Amino acid sequence: MDASFVKTAPIQQLLDRASGVNESGGDPRLKAIMRDVIESTMEVIVRHDVSESEFWLAMKYLADSSGEIGLIVPGIGLEHFLDLYLDAKDAEAGLTGGTPRTIEGPLYVEGAPLVEGNVNLSTDPDEGTQVLHMTGTVTGPDGEPVENAILHVWHANSKGWYSHFDPTSEQTPFNNRRRIKLGSDGRYAFHSKMPSGYSVPPQGATDQLMQALGRHGNRPAHVHFFIEAPGYRTLTTQINFGDDPFAADDFAFGTREGLLPVPSRQGDSAYIAFDFQLQRA
Ligand code: MBD
Ligand code: FE
């Protein structure tokens, strides 16, 4: 049987009733989207002749994996797809240039300390890793310094764990997380303990899926940013370390050309100079 079965009258009537499209109440946009989601799922079932046991296994997986949905979404490329889709829509609207956007991921935490100057992000000791020194400027489309920007920065520790999400140790709240208030010159500087790459929790739902797909669940070492400033578009981006073994093989598809600086490693220190360019709002 082929997927045209889904287009037959009984199935189309079922879809109309299930999605409430002919009811007066409810949310019309949600109805239309739900109808398409259900229909696409039916088409997948028919196209692959999904068995009942496979179907219920998938439902059990969905039920059990919800705690890791934030990892599964980047892992299956959907979060990166949103970046590509937004880029394409921007290009259509003639909005190009500036530092590329890339995925936020699931590990941002609101309310990090708001600080100024050349700041230290690492409040926990984290011995045996280099100190990362990162500096640069936030400019606008014409190279003008962006005034009064707030640079949100967050990254993992040297074991690859993020504060607020670390099952292995008690990290201080907001360790390796700050909001840095910049001045009129758009310059920023911070230092912190070098992060390591991230791996999905072993045996978790994401790990199970990656193994079943013959993939891995590793990200290269990276540093996340949001940059917001009056008059400019907020940028969500991250740098991934160009010398990391997973730099070209990120399970979350967060690495992008232009966002892969190679740290200059010198003894106990590593240096990255990286400038950001924002689009106007
Ligand atoms: C991360 O640290 C991350 O940035 C993403 C996108 C997914 C999982 C862990
Ligand atoms: Fe991350």
C-alpha cells in the first residue's frame, strides 16, 4: 500500500474530526498545524509499513524521553534546521551579514549575575584546565561600536558539565554564566576555566537514539552567547573550538563556518580574540 491511502475519504474525515477543523471553538492555527502533524505521521506509518509493536515502542520512547527533549531536538537536527530556515527567510527579506546565528541548546539559565569590566566567569576552582581569555568587540553593520550591549555568556566546566545541570558535583549556581554589560566602545573581555566538550548523559534517551542511529552524542568544546543592545537585533550564537576532535562532527549541528576559532594555547592560558557583528533591529 502507498501513502495515498491517507488521502482516502475515511482517513481525511478522521483527520478533520481529530483536529477539530470543523468545530467553531479552539485555536484555528493550532487545528491546521495539528491536522498536518497527524497526517504526516500517518503517511510515515504507511510508507514504512510500521508494525504495531514498532508503533507502541515509539510511543513509549516519546513518553519516556520527554525529560531529554531539549537534547533530542538539536540531536536530530531540528534546532539547526530552525537556524537555516531563519537564515533563508532573512535572505529573502534582504537581511544579510553579521555574525552567524546558531542554536541556543537546552542549557541556558536566566538571571546570571550582571557584571562589568574584565570579568571572571568561573566561581568554582576546576583545577587542571587552562584559563580561557576571550576578548573582542561588538560592532554594527557599518563597523560602528555597539553601545550598551549586554553579552550573555555560558559554558561547561572542564568535565563538560554546566552549572544547574551537573549531576556529578555541586557547582556554584551560575558558575561559568554571566551577563556582561558593555560600554560605549563595544569591547568585552572575560576569563574562565576552559570548558571541555559536552556528551549526552550515558544510557539516557538521547544516547539510546544516537546509538540506534549509529551516531554519537558528543559536542566540541564551545561557548554560548546572546548579545542584546538597543537598536540591534538580538543574536544567539556560540563559538566552537576549532582544534577540538569533534569540531567537524558535532552531534547537535551547532558548529558553523565563521564560528570555529582555534584557541591560541600557551602554557596555562588559552586566548581567543573574537569580534561579533550585529544586524540593526
Ligand atoms: C549543549 O551544551 C548544547 O550546547 C547543545 C546544543 C546540546 C547539548 C548540550
Ligand atoms: Fe552548550
